[in-house]
Amino acid sequence: MEYELTPMGRTLIEPAGALAEWAVEHDADIGRSQQQYDSRQT
């Protein structure tokens, strides 16, 4: 038996792709934000 997305699951392909593209596009900004957060004094 092979896994297959359901019709509802297939509706996530486009939004998940858009999210992945956004993450790649903003990778440097995300990295800077993570560094700023990690270096803050608590």
C-alpha cells in the first residue's frame, strides 16, 4: 500500500509551497531575528 494525499490534503500543496518560498526569500531576515532574540538579556 502506498501513501496518497486525500483531496483535502492536496489543497495544502499550494499554501505549503507559498510558505516555503516565503521562508527561502526571508531566510537572512529570519536568521538575524533569531540571533537578536538569542543574544537578548533575560
